[in-house]
Amino acid sequence: MRVFKFGGASVKDAEGVKNVAHVLKEMGHENTVVVISAMGKTTNAMEEVVANYFDDTKSHLSTLKEIEDFHLTITSALFEGSQPPVVKQVKTLIAECNTFLTNNRSPHPAFVYDQVVSFGELLSTSIVCAYLNHVGIAAEWIDARSCVKTDSFYRSAHLDWDRTQKAIHEQVKGPVLKISQGFIGSDDNNFTTTLGREGSDYSAAIFAYCLGATDVTIWKDVPGVLNADPRVFDKTQLLHHISYQEAIELAFYGASVIHPKTLQPLQRKEIPLFVKSFLHPKEAGTQVGKGVRMRPEVPCYIVKKELSLLRLSTRDFSFVMEDNISEIFKLLHDHKMSVDLIQNSAISFSVCVKDKYHNMDAMLHTLRARFDVEHTPEVYLYTIRHFEENSADALLKSHELVLEQRSETTLQLVMK
């Protein structure tokens, strides 16, 4: 069994869906599970639906209609003017989403987010599966919510591996191509949960681990894992081979090609991961595996945006010791802050965080009762793996350095 994952960019329009069929014909499709993300920017549009819904306006209805029209335009181009059953499926899914919002009584944004945003993956996989069968590639649609079982930590659910493995073994059988959704699962009450943004890679790894897959391929609009994001940095280089450990390091620091949770289950079973271009499927791309050195050995650049830097110091100039640090980390945990960098001295503590749940004001209010706090919003965190002496020269010329931290192999720069 193999696992393929196609992201939103690969199915952003009708031509993209046709190309997925081309890749499957080129690479073979029996004994294969294909995990697919929402089409194009659909997840962003679904997030807008949720935001408008909580703003207590009716504008979410027009956004839902735009999402429906977007998907129906794709189906029209794929099926050349005919009215296949998937057209009714698209309309039904949009209606189900609207019905949920109409009847919902939960005040919790994270719960509502998961129930609504997940429709993006349900729409995309319904369309792709229907098209594959239309062009002669036998495919079976699998609901990931019945396979991927989690707790109820909405927006970042934690996997129940035992229940998930049992469910996948029960439902994913036979050589016929299986089409399923990335990013989504369900809890004990069968409410939809999500695995975090960009969680479709993780979904592919979950299926691979539970099925004992021979390999996983993530199909991207880039030739493989690059040493930097080509949308941000010039003159990027393809990494032909990297180890699980190096890939985990890159993912931890925020490399966008591979989701941070993806690699651990693959490493446990030593399942090779390939990152390849869906435009050039026969090219080798990048292989991630056990005990291979990074080739070529070049500096790798990663950037995280829209972070906040907090500098805390004690008011009586006493040392920042274990009790202070423990209290700070408890507050970070309670306010669901994602921590990207920490640095401390005798009387100060600095931390760079992502305020995913918009709890910064509440946390600052609590922190300022105990500490002097300097808050610098909207900072960038640049991480350079395997840095050389001149690796940061261009960044230092174009940005203001706020904080620097380095180890033997990694340089991190907080910049404005």
C-alpha cells in the first residue's frame, strides 16, 4: 500500500484535478490511498464564513454561496456541461454546512471552526473521486472522520492511535484506489475535529503508519524540499536527500513543505517519505529516510511571521528561577500560545509566541501583575540551519534585529 497526498494548490481548479488523474495514471493507482486537501484557498474562505458568523452578520451566507459557485464551476469544467451526481453532492454539502450554522447553539469558536472548515475537504474529495471514476480510474471515497479518531481539542486534536488503527484496518481494504480527506477526524461524540492548519500531511502519515505503507509521497508545486521558501527567498536549492531527524528539525522550526507532526509516525516504522512535483511526477524530488546525510549540505532558511516577542523581568531584580519560569509556562499553556523561541538570563526571560487563539491581551494582563513586560508584536523569526558566517548578511541589511540566539548548527533571529 502506498499513500499519496495532494495539497490545495494541486486541485485549485479543473486543470489541477485533471493533472491529479494524470499523475495517478503515470505512477499507478492500485493499492494506493490518496489524501486530498481543500481546493485552492477554500480553507481561507471557510475561515471567513466562521468569522462572519460570529460577527453576527448574514455575510457568511454570501461567502458560502461563493464557495458553492467556485466548486460548481470546477465540476462544470471537468464534466463538460453534463450534470453528474457530484453536482448534487456539492449542493448538499453546502446546505449541510448552512444547516449547522442555522441550528448551532455552541458559543465556542474552535468547535464551530472544525464543523464548518472541514467541508472544504469533503467538497474537494467528492469532486476528485467523481472525476477519477468518470475518466476510468476506479476510486472509492472514504470518510476520514470515520477513520481518524481523536480527542475533542478542537482545531488541534490529538490522535487516538489505537482506535484510529482499528478503524482504518476495518475500512481501507482491497486494491481499488481510495480517496480520503486530509486535516479532519472525529471525536467520541462523532463531532468533526481538525488536526491543525496544514494537517493533511499528518493525515497521510497516519494512514501510512496504520496501513504499514511502503512509502508516502507528498505532491507539491515545488520540485521537492528546498533549502528555503521560494516565495520569500531568492536562489533556492533542492535538497535531494535528508534524514528523518533533519526533516523533523526543519519542520519544528517552521519549514512549510512538511507538517511538524508528519515525520514521527513515519520514522517509527521507517517509511520513506518523498516530496515531489505534481507537474513533473517522474522527477526524483526529495527523499526523506533513515540515516541519510543532507545532500547538498547548504544553509536552510525558514521564516515565521506574525509572531509576538515578550520580554519579562522581575520588578525587584531577583533571579528568574524555576518557580518564575514554571508560572510563565503555565500561563502560556493556559492561553494556548505556540512557543517558537525562548531565551533567559539571570533577571529576564524572552519568549517568541504565536497568538493563534487571540488570547494575548488576557495573558498580558495576568503577566503584568507579576512582571515588567515588554511586548513587541508583528515580528519575524528567521531560522538558519547549518548557517555560515555570512548566511544572515542580507537579512541584517533589510530588517532590524531584535534578538539573536545561536547553537552549533542553528541561528535564530527575531526581526522587525
